[in-house]
Amino acid sequence: MLNYKQINNITGWVVFAVATLVYVLTVEQTASFWDPGEFIAVSYKLQVPHPPGAPFFLLVYRIFSFLAFGNELSVAYWMNIGSALFSGFTILFLFWSITLFGRKLLGVVSNQESKGQVISLMGAGIVGSLIYTFSDSFWFSAVEAEVYAMSSFFTAIVIWAFLKWDVIKAPREENKWMIFIAYLVGLSIGVHLLNLVTLPALALIYYFKKYQKPTLKGGIIAFLLGGVALVIINNFIIPGLPSIAGSTEIFFVNSLGLPFGSGIIFFGIVFFTALYFAYRYSRKKAMAGLNTILLSLIFILIGYSSYTLIVVRANQDPVINQNAPKDVISYISYLKREQYGYRPLIHGQYFTAQLVDQVEGAPIYRKGNEKYEIADYELKNTYDPEKTTILPRIYSTQENHKRIYRQKLGLREGQEPTFGDNLYFMFSHQLGHMYWRYFMWNFSGRESDFTDAPWIGLTDAFSDKFPEYIKENKAHNNYLMLPLLLGIIGLFFQAKVDPKSFYINLMLFLMMGAVLVLYLNSPPVEPRERDYIYVGSFYAFAIWAGMGVLAIAHSLAKVTKNLATAGIAATLLTIPVAGLMAAENWNDHNRKGRYFSVDSARNFLASCAPNAILFTGGDNDTFPLWYVQEVEGFRTDVRVIVLSYFDTDWYVDQMTLPANESEPLPFSLDPERYQKGTNDVLYVMERDGMDAISAREYLKLLNSGSDLLRMRTGGKAQVNMVPSRNLILDVDSSSVAEKNIIPEEFISLYTPQINLQIKGQYVTKGTLMLLDLIASNNWERPIYFNNTSLATIGINIEDHVVMEGLTYRLLPIRKPEYVREELVNVDLAYENYMTKFAFRGMDNPKAYLDEEYRRFASNHRSAINSIAIALLDQDDMERAANILNYGLEVMPDEAIPYDLASGQSVPLFFEVGEEEKALEIIDKISKKSLDMIEYYTLENRDYDREMMISIEMVKYFIPLLEERGYQERAQELKLRLEDFVGAESNQPGVLQRK
């Protein structure tokens, strides 16, 4: 007969198998949007990802790539399988953690477990772990190659290891487990730092075990000491040791005149020698506690040593080498994530505070030829003290953030916020919107996957208020609040029966949830939902869900007088809760049949001519492109440039190196002119009588360090200016003619000069380097922009670009006034779209195509509209109809619901004689839009972007229908719209014809 240990192990592995099978069956087939594209690319070739890096993750996932056996198209799949496997192990250790907590709650004596106790514990572990298996946020991360799956695994195994340590009696064995835990923590540093947040809570386990009569004061002290351990690792070991080494290095090189590396070698010898003699001393004096602490530190450092990969690979100049942390100075900046800026935590300014002083602080060094040179100085900003506060939450001075603060707080322009407003934002937005909403998504239900979708409550669960467009959304998940109720039952039951364990889990729940929210101090808007950050908190709540099963079994046992029967009944009553979550979440977590994250990247690259330079706007525009180039080897001749990275010297330096099949890029500015601290910002100071200046002559003046461009400032750094916002680029006519780069239909639009007009009041380094690249390139290589980068660059070149599919090529031509939309190379764009672009799975209604897929589909639909308009301008009705219909074929409404771009195509379908299709689009969009307007109105919900678009879409359709003679349809839309937004809806919409 099996004993408890065997039953517990076997059941845990069965749950692991179930969870892993679920994740394998629903895993992403390729690189998904956002960070996975980058992580797969850098893992495959062991390159350098964005700060603070994840070297141990890269090493492990590189091993998973071997399972592709040389098939580059399978690399992403096998790395995604790695996440599925780590997520399965997370569930395994969650199961064992629940049963360990349960043993303490039931007061189980080792080797004396009753049948009822065994059944109840297994039921609690199964239900609690399966609830987390099928939870929204964890499942999302479990099926893609991101750090959060592996990070969750380390969090789970550390919590389990502490609980195992708690039941060990022999001090020698205790110390072994402590060292094992330290090693896990060290390894986890090379993945993600979430693991460290558990340390203050886990310190309570140590306190409760070592002190038989715990007190509130003792518990607080233990918790704070755990916080000290967190600070030591997070602030001293991770960036602190390299920082000390860096200071020593600078002293040895700059002050003593010793060669590069001497200070690091000296520091390493001193540090490790001291550590060795301290360890010997602890052994000699038989100081077990000190010995264990020192061994734990050593094993943390062994785990942390995976970071040597970052420095080693950075010095090999791989294609992806973010921040280029080649030396100790740049490595420290990389670890500290300095490129992401500073967020005030304890004291700081309100968003209305004026900057009253800016003082240069400590120098920032960079490695020179013979010594470390001062690149810049840290800037210490001082704000109006009347507009600063403790615990600043509404701090950002970005203009769009200021607007959102005022909107959320109900503040008029010019009205000053109060500390009450500050707290209101913290509770309503940061804790409410950015945490509790996510928490309720996971344990109550989620309305949809639309932006800022709320959670579903109990009254919502049984109401019929949701319109059809929400009910049909695959992410409309309704759990009837049952997981939440089960967790709350478990929370109160554990608090009553086993308060020590309750406080441990409560601290885990808060540290990885609410406390993390306060630490991150998020701005008022994020580029995407951030629920995956808080999965550790949801993990702790799943433990309470397991305790809820024990609570129900305990209550039933009072009736049945048999804990075994009660345990079976409790399990049977609660396991359908996990089943309900699985049923509700399956269709929006099953990633089978999704390929457009990669296909869209291929389409962007396929839009470019050979040997092109392509500017992108940011992460989601870029990471899939990196993946298809670095892993699948597609169009490696194209040099992809991230516009936001162009503001950094390390990135410009990388552009001067070859990358795959792409040759180095030409720049006229010397490296010292774009180094950090030099020409970071150049202010536009228009001089009288100087309407324009030659772009090339300006670059020559700047490169020579001319005093004509210098501005006087109070700081030590040299600041230059631009004397005119009109920078004229003379076109080398002979070179353009020789290369034959202007399409025949645009030859008449040739211009011998291009005005690279500056948009704002200053030029960033990125814009400066873009100007330099355009001038130095001299039309040798095609330069392209995607739609995001074209909209965000600091110079106005819209009249000089030609759309060739999805990208815009810079050419020495000028758009004439008679062109109603953008210039389009019709033949090339049509050919690219119809023969080179891929749309795998975009016509599959069963595949879950989430908001990112829909956004990129909208980009492609907008491109179709542009091509169709250009074809209609050439009276090419046949090809215009072909491409419009092709768009409906590859991206039908059944798979990708009609959107703004679809609505803008309606007049085009009318023009090509496809009236039925135009009317179908109007009917479907109008129904969804009016349903949304009615729903938002009845719910008294604030209008968001989608709502405003819905109103404008209906207003846009009304005159179109009237023009075509569909008066009755137009009147029906007009009357229904007036019911909700007033008679002003009679006015035509403001959408463009495109």
C-alpha cells in the first residue's frame, strides 16, 4: 500500500502532466508579439537582450532550440515548449506547496496520516493547482518564450523549498536546504527578479520555526530582516559589487595610470580572498550560522555568475547587442536599467511642478582610448517644493500623461492637484485599475480583450446586458466568481485554524501584488496590459483556493463524521471550478493557427528593396523583425533601425558595423560628436535672416566643433544649436539618375532639393543621426520607414516618401497638391501585397486573434485602402477591386472583425461597384458601433478611444448612404445615434476618406 509521501509525489506528477499537456496543446507555434520575438532571437544566437538581461534564461532556452534539429522554422516552437514545461513544473511545486500548507493546517503528524487527511490534502492540491493552471494571466505566459514562465518556476520552487525546510528537524539538513535555496535565488537573478520579492514573507517561516512563542514585534522584525536580505541581493550584490569594482577600476586606471582591467582584477582578488578567509574562519571556529550565511552568499554568486555571458557576448558585437555592456561602466548602467529613467517612490514632484534648479552631480564615465573619460554628469532636478509630496503617484511631466492625470482626477487646466488626488490615483488607478482589475480577471471573470476591459462581477455573471460583440469575443470569460469565493473561504479558514501560515501566504500575496504595484509606480498609461507582472500574487491566492477545499471538507466532515467522505465530496464539489475556468479560457489561450506575428514582420521586410535600411518605431514593431532575420534568416540584407534607440551612442556605433548581409551604414559625424553627453539635444534657435541652411554644411560645422553653433549654459557639457528649422538637402542628380531609383510615373515629381524641416523646438540625437544618415547615404541604399517611425521622427518628410506596400521609401521627389492621399508606387505595392505578403491563419474564425493581431491587421487593411485609392486615381478599377476583395478574403470579418480601416474602405467598394460588400461592412460595423454606444451609455462608462471611433464611424456612414440613395438606412442610423449622443450626430463624421 502506498504511503502518504508516495501518494503526494504521484498525484503531484499527475497534475504536472495535466498542466504541461494543456500548455503543450495550446502553445504558440511561432514567435508571438512583444518580447518573445526578441528573447527567441537572442537565445538562439546568445546575443544581448534589453536591460537588465536574462542570461540564464538565454542559456537554457538555447538548449531548447537544439530540439529543432537545425530547422529554423521550429526554433520558436521548441522555445515556447520550454515555457510550457517550466510552467508545468510551477504547477507541480504549487501542488506540493498547497499540501505542505495543508499538513500544517490539519495538524498532520508525519507517518500517521489518516485516509481522510490524505484524500482532503490531495483534493486541495489538485483543485488549487488546477485553478492556477487555468488562470488567465499565468496561462498567457505559459505558452510563449518569455521570462515570466521560468521566473514563476523559480518563485514556486523557492517557496516550496522554504516550506520543505520548515519541516526538517536536523540542523545539518536545514543548512543544506538553505544553501540550495540561495543557489536557486542566484540562478533566478539571471532570469527575473520577482523571486527576490518573496524573501521578506519567507523570513516569517524561519521566525515561526525558530521561535516557539512568536510575537507581533518579532514577526515585524523578521519581516524587515527579510527585506534587508532582499536589499542586500537587489542593491548590493547585483549592481553593488560591479559598482564597487567599477569605482576601483576608474581609480586604478585614471589615478594610478594602470592598464584597463587592473582595478577589476584587484577588486576580485580582494573580495574573493576575504570571502575565502571568512569561510575558513567560520569552519575553524565551528560557527555554523556564519558558515551557512557565507556558503549561501557564495552560491548566490555562483548563480549570479551567469551574467558573465552578457559581457562576453557583448564584446563579440552580435547583431542584437542592447546597451553594448562591454566594460564594467556600461555593464553597471545595463544592470541598473538606466535607459528607462527614474520613477520617484518616497518623495517627488506632482505633474504640475516646475523645475526650479538642475545641478550636475557625479560624473558619468565611458571607456576612452587610454583611460575612462567623463561622458556626462548625473543631473539632480529640484522642483518647486510647494508642489512635491511624499509617496508621489502623479509625477510624470510628459504632456500626454498630464492630460490623462487631469482626466482621471477631474482637474481643470491650471488646477493644482492635492495629496488627496495623489492618493485617489494610487488607489483607483494603480491599485484598482492596474492590479485589482487584473486580479479579478483571474478569479472572477473578464469582460473581453478590448483595451481596459473590466472584470465581471456576480451580478454581471447572470445578466443579459452584454451586447453581442462582447459575448462573441473569445476573451469574454465568466467564472461566476467561484474561484474568488473558494479562495476567500480558504483565506478565512487558514487565518482561523493556522494563523502563522496565513501570515506567510498573506505576505506573499501582498509583496508580489500590492507592494509591487507601489514599487513600480506605473504611469497613467502603458503600451499594453501588465497583468503578467503580478502572477506571483495570483499564485498565493491559488494556495488559498486549495485551503478552501480543506475548509469545505472540514465543514462536511461535521455532518458526515467521516473526513475521507467529506474530502471526496469537497473535491468533487470544487474541481468543476477549475473545469469552468478551463472551458472559459481555452479558446482565448489556445494559440494554434496563429502566425501573423511572424507573417506581418515578413511582410514589412518584403516591402523593402534589396539592401534597404528600415526604420521602426518600437518594441512590437521591431522584435518580430529581429526574430525572422536572426532565426529564420529572412531578408537579412535589410538593416532594421529602431528609431528610439538611435538616440544612444552605443546603437549608432553598432550601425557602423556589418550585420548579417547588411553593410555598415555611413555617417559623416565623428564618434566623439555623438557620444553620450555630446549633442544629446540641439535646440532650434532661428536666426534673423536665416530661413534655411544646408544640411550637409550644418553637419560639417557640427563635426568641426564650430563656435558658431554653441550655446551658453550653466553646465559643463557643450550644447549646440540649430540656427534654422529648415535644413536643405541638395540632391545629387547624377547619382539619382545613374541608380534609376525614381519610378517612371514619379520622374516628373523629381526635386533637386529636399527640406528636412525640423518639427519641434529641438533636435534629439536620434534625429541628428537620421539627418546625417540621409545626407551621407547619398541615395546609395534605399531608406524606408514603417508607419510608426514615419509618424514619430523629428523631421517632416511626408511629402518625400512613397508607399510600396507596408513601408514608405524616401525618394528625391515632392508630392503634388493634387494627390489626395500619400504617394503610392502602385505597381510595386500591388505586386508586394498580392504575391509576396503572407496571411496564414488570418481567415480562420476558430483561431484566437487578439488585440495585437487585430491592430496589425488594421495596418494591413489601411495599406490596401491606400493602394486602392492610388489605383482608382489611375482609373484602374479592376486591380482596385481585386485588392479590396483580396483583403476581405485573407482577413474576413468572421476571423478579424471589421475595424476603422474597414470602415474607411466603404467608399472604395462603392467606387469599384461592389455595393453589396460596402453595405455589408456598413451593416456589421454599424451594429457593433451602435451596440457599443448603447452599452457604454447604459453602463455610464467613460468614453474611450474605441467608443469615440464607434461614434465617428456611424456619423461617417450616414452621408455615404445618403449619397448612394440609401436614405432609409441612413435615417435609421441617424435616429438611433441621436438616441444616445444627441442631434449633433447629424453632422458628417471626421474620418478621412481613406
